[in-house]
Amino acid sequence: MGEAPIKHDDIRPEPLTRALSERYLAYALSTITSRALPDARDGLKPVHRRLLHAMRELGLNPESGFKKCARVVGDVIGKFHPHGDQSVYDALVRLAQDFAVRYPLVDGQGNFGNVDGDNPAAMRYTESRLTAVAQALLEGLDEDAVDFRPTYDGEEREPIVLPAAFPNLLANGSSGIAVGMATSIPPHNVGELCGALLELNKNPNVQERTLFKHVKGPDFPTGGIIVDEAASIQEAYRTGRGSFRVRARWFREEGARGSYQIVVDQIPYQVQKAKLIERIAALLEEKKLPLLDDVRDESTEDIRLVLVPKSRTVEPEILMEQLFRLTELESRISLNLNVLDKGVTPKVMSLREALQAFLDHRLVVLQRRSNFRLAKIADRLEVLEGYLAVYLNLDKVIKIIRTEDEPKPKLIAAFKLTDRQAEAILNMRLRALRKLEEMQIQGEHTALTKEQKELKRLVASDSLQSERIAEEIRTIDAKFGGKTALGKRRTTFSAPPEISEDFSIDALIEKEPITVVCSEKLWFRSLKGHQDPSDSIKYREGDKARFWIHAQSTDKLMLFATDGRFFTLDCSKLPGGRGNGEAIRSFVDLPPEADIVTMFVHEEGRKLLLAATSGHGFITNEDEAVAMTRSGKKVMNIQAPAEAVAISFVSGDSVAVTGENRKLLVFPLAEVPEMARGRGVILQRYKDGNLKDARSFTWKQGIKDANGRLWEPSELKEFRGERAQAGRIVPRGFAAKLKFAE
């Protein structure tokens, strides 16, 4: 026998850029449409939709018994959702947590975690079933209300979207990060949503201010107080983007002999209580809460955090204001109403558009369910009419059945029946031939005919459909709205307390001397007291000392980076002296390719001379360079491959500049412009090399180099010139580093 032919793989050359772009685009689309963004119609992501559908198929209705969560998760990943079991269980758990979901869709039995952030029990120990809210989302699934599609393996079918009688998108909210986009929708009160939906259903052109009378703001499951102004909340709803400032709810509890304590009974949404207490305790240990003496957690099923002030004279409003600024007792909840419009197109919707998307979906569901019911009624009426025809002449029917070998054609011919009617008559049982049965059939026929007539009127009338949708919304409002225990608003609105304009939280920070130590690899820490450089200070392996700065705990530390950016850190918030400290990049967004030129304590009103390796420089006001955000403030525009290389405090009347070409130039300080931001002017011109250092000084006093030698005016005369000149070779004995003294 001959050798079998060699099979070659189907290898095709393809440019890497095209292959990557096509594959990444497919991944991005999959993440956006099938994982991270909710559908505007039912407010669910695919994993949640599949969970509810699988639980419904298992018969886990609110009135039925519980089943193990492992059984539910197994069905979901086996039939509908081919992903990890832990991720599916995490999604199931969240739907059952009443502190995470405003209107839970799953009724859980067992340990489903808590507000402290503790993990739930394993799925083999917990049990679950659907809630009434989930049942409202699934209502009509068997009545052709929505389209179905094959599952991933083609063996089952799953709904593309749920019928959703409950406005789940806004009521429960959603959050997710896709590729290039994200969504963040806080939960709302369903009673308020129903009020807005009724207004919009009655008049699609209703003014937004009418909707805002109903939907005043989010309603979080953990309560809290929203302290934003109504105007900013409404603007967020108009654009679909914004944020809400949420504070913990607290009250003063009187004690013996004029003492008092503060009790917090509601904390902001998605804040873990245990971590919150750890943060307060850490601030206490670091002496950053001078008005607070102690914090205790006395929570049982309800939250109860006790804050003990230092003395009875402490104003509770000022103490809480400090805690709000330094801890997660106040947090910002973002709004980014980015959803899948009709389940396909990502879109940032306004409040009106999100409500309208729900109404449009309900209209489609109503029409489809009505047409489905009409088809069922027509089918049943056809059979009933056949039965009634039989009852008029029972003897003849029985005779045909007894005497004919093929009775069906004879029945069809004798009574003008359809094939379906004849089949139904032949399948009748003898007990159905009694007189009472005929009356029941006649009654059913009459009732179905009446229902058919009403449904045809409904399908043909837009106003009747609008009225029916309004009835459904009122039903949801009655079951889950503000008059029920579940639907009662939990989050309230309030303006922040009036604090004097002269009041500053910084004034409450205890002023203590500290030493800021930073290593070569930018790990820094603060030591207590003003300490001199010492070998006793240890660094990470391969690291060494770089900056050693004396400051006060009330100071601000400024950092100047090689990309021309300034960063500002609060000295009271620097990491302590234990261990090797923390990386600077965990506090500021310093790009990986950038480095720190220097760091110093901020002084108001001071001027800075900035210079880059390209030879450009200018003077800026230090106050304008202060930036209390992680991203810093771009002050000097740097064009790669140049870098910021020198910064000095402005004093005197002259500027000295050195270059890598070993040339020195001295010129009047007045020739350097003052700018808030920019590239600057040329300080020294180079044929080869870059700028090495730049300093301002007083001509009569001279200037010291990095070795500490003072260069007198008489020695610097020949180096005087004008800005942007090349200068002359540095004098003999000048520091080899070509730098000036700090």
C-alpha cells in the first residue's frame, strides 16, 4: 500500500495589526452586548436574565419551596451560561442581598454575606427562590411576549429579553465596565418611577420638570442622605451623566452629666461597614481626628456605629464634617446611564429616554400577549363550535362512529366540520356527552367570545392600550410602591449643615513636626519629629535615600515631575514610618516613564524658576501650581525627548545656567518671563547636549556650586551675557556635576 498523503494545515498569512484589530473588536462587542451593559427594557445583563429564567424553569416561584443554589447554578451554566460557576453564584448572591439590591429578585435562605463585606456561604449550603419582583419581570414569558433564541449549544431556548412588568433598570440600577465604556445606574424608588411613568404614558411630551416632581433622586437600599442641590440632580438626569453626594445618617444621643455620643444608623451605598470602621480607627491612631475620642460598632441586624467625641464641648456638626471629608461616611455615587437600546446599541440615555424605553417595551409585550391570547381563543372556539354542532345531533354522530370504518371524513361531510373539529369530537370521552357538559361548553363559548371581542378592540385602539399599560403600572405601584414596607423611601434629601466660611478642617489637624523620607525608587514615609539623615533608616533591597525633608503635619508637600507636572500631597495623610513606606504612585498618577525632579514644602506667595533639558524655562507662582488631585497640574509643557530637570526658589536679580557642554551663562533675572503655564523661553542655547541646572541668585552675593564653593561676582564677570546665549566654559574648580548648591 502507498503512503497516505500528507495533510497540510490551512495556514494563511495575515497582517498582525488586522488580525489583532478584528479579534479585539469581536471581544469588545461581546463584552459590551453580552456581559457588561444592561438592556434598557428589563434592566438585566445576560447572566441575571439566565438566572431568573433557570429558576423559573425549576419552579422556584415565591410560593414554592427553596432549592439549593448549587442546583440553580448547575442549571444555569449547563443550559444557558457557559462561564465559571463562582461568577454565576456571585451574581445570584447579589440579587438576594437586600443591602446591595433595592428590590431583591432572589429570596435567599442561609448566609448570603453582610454589609461588613463578609463572603456568603458556599453554594452547597445556601438555598434560593424567586421573589414577587422577579415574578413580575417574568410574567407573560409563556405567552409569546418576547422572542427566544437558541442557547450556546443549541439544545435549549432562552429569552432575549424578559417581559418586565417591573421597571427594573432604574428601580434596581446596574453597574459594569465594558471595553471603552462603562455603566453606573443607582437604584430608585419604584413608587416614584411609577408616578413618572404614568405621566409619560399619558403625555409623551410631558415637561421634564413634571417628571422631576416624581423622581427626586436615587433611593439606596442602605438609606443615607443625599446632600446635592435639586438643580444638579436634575441636570444629571437630563444628560444621563453626573453623580450624587451621599452621607451617612446620624443623630445625637444624650448621655449622663451633659455628655453625648453620635450614633450612625445608615451608611452610604456600597460602603463596607468593617472597612469604614478600620479607616476611622486608623485616622484616630494617626491623630488626624482631634475631635474624636473613640469609635464602637454596636450593630446587630441594624447598623449602629457609635462615635464618642473628645469632650462635651465639641460641636457634633463640626466633628461629623471632619469625618465626612476624611472617611467614606460621605461618598459619591456616579450616574452613567449607558445601556443597550433595544438590546443592541449602547447609548447614554436621559431619565425621560430610560422611562420611555420601558413604556415602549411594555407596549410591544401587551400587543404580543394580546395576539397570542387571540390565537388561543380562536383555536379553542373552533373546537367548542365543533362540540356544539355534535350536541345538536348526538345520535347521528354515534351512528357514524359505530358503523363507519373511517368516521372522520363522514363527520366532516355530514356536519361541515374542520379536520381539527372532527379530531376533537372523535377524542371525546363518553362522560362528556351528558347534558351538564353541553351547558358548560356553551358558557365557555360565550365567555371566550366576549373576551375575544374585548381583545380585538384593545389591539385596534392605541388609547385602550395606553390605558391598559397605565393599569399595569398602577398594579406594580400598589404591590411594590411607597405605601408598602418594601417600597417606602429609605434615602432622604437634605442640605449640608451651615459651617462658618472661616472654618477649615486643616485647623483641626494637630501641628506636629515630621520628617518626610523618600527613596531613590520613590517609596516614601513620614517620621515623627525633625530627624537628621541616619543609617538607621532602612530601605528596600537595592534602594537608597534620595529626599530628606523637614515639615509640619499641617503642611502641603509639593512634587515636581520630569513631565512638567506638579503634584501636591497633604502631609497629614502621608504613610507612617513603619516598614519601607508606600510607593508615591499609589498616591498620585505619575506616568511610568516620568520621575520626580524634587519635592519641597509649599509656601504661599513664593516664585519658582522651572527649566527643561531643552534649555527652555520660565518663572511661575507656586500658589498656582498647587494641585490636590491625583492627576496633578500640568505647568510646564515638555516636548519629548526633553524633560524638566531643574526647579529653584526665585530670589535675587540674576540667573545662572549650566549645560552638559560644560558652559555657564549668567544673565539678569528680569529677562525670564513669569507664566502660569507654558513651554517658556530659551535660557541657554546649545549646539550639543542639554541644560544641566539653573538657579537665581543675588549678583553681589555670588552663587555656590554643588561642592559648596562660593563664586564671587569678580569670578563670574566673563560669564555675564544675555538670555539665550551659549555662555562660556565653566571656570576651573567648578563642581564636576555642573550643578549649583540646593
